[in-house]
Amino acid sequence: MNIPANLKYSEEHEWIRPEADGIAYVGITDFAQGELGELVYVEVDTVGETLGKGEVFGTVEAVKTTSDLYMPVSGEILEFNPQLDENEGDNPTLINEDPYGEGWIVKIRMTDPSELDGLLDAEAYQALIGA
């Protein structure tokens, strides 16, 4: 199970990678993609919206189930990964293959970076999933 130490994690199995200037990338964890199975569709129709921590920003659809995607922190959705978009790259399996790299889902501008302090570090996330 891959749980990078440089990321923060939510209890809903999203990860966040803060960058400079309050920008961050968000995706789902290796554990989550493994539980869902092969992903066939990703929907994010919230680009341009500002959402609060815990709000739904999109959905992922696997062969057998659909799951909501939750904001790990408050912020504005700046970009949906074009490689996942059905109108562009249409390659949702990137999330299965590389959940922490090419399989990122959205790029956001955090409105309250202090919310990162309430998220789990790699060790706490590992304990949450029993890995």
C-alpha cells in the first residue's frame, strides 16, 4: 500500500498536495482506488466554484459502484485534470495506475490553508485503513 509521507489525507480517502501560493492538488488514495476497482468515469462539474471542506466536488465511477469526491479543505476548484476528462484525455484508469501522480483529480486554490492541520498525516492514515 502506497501512502506518501509528503501528503495529507482525509478520512474520506482523499489526499492533498499543497504547492506554493495556496495552490494544491487533490486526488483519491491508493487504498480508495483499490477498493473501488477499475475506474471508468470521473465527473467534476465544479470548476470555478468555491467549496467548503467536506463538500462534494465530483464523483468517480467504477465498474460496480459510484463514489462521491469530497473537498479535504475549503477552496476554489481551478482545474479538472484534462487527462481524466471524457472530452479530452478520457483516461480515468490513470487514477488506478498512478493515484498520487498523473491521476490527480483537481487543482484548487485553498481559501483556508490552516485546515490542512486537521487532516491526517501518512502514519495516521495508515492506522485509519488498518494497513
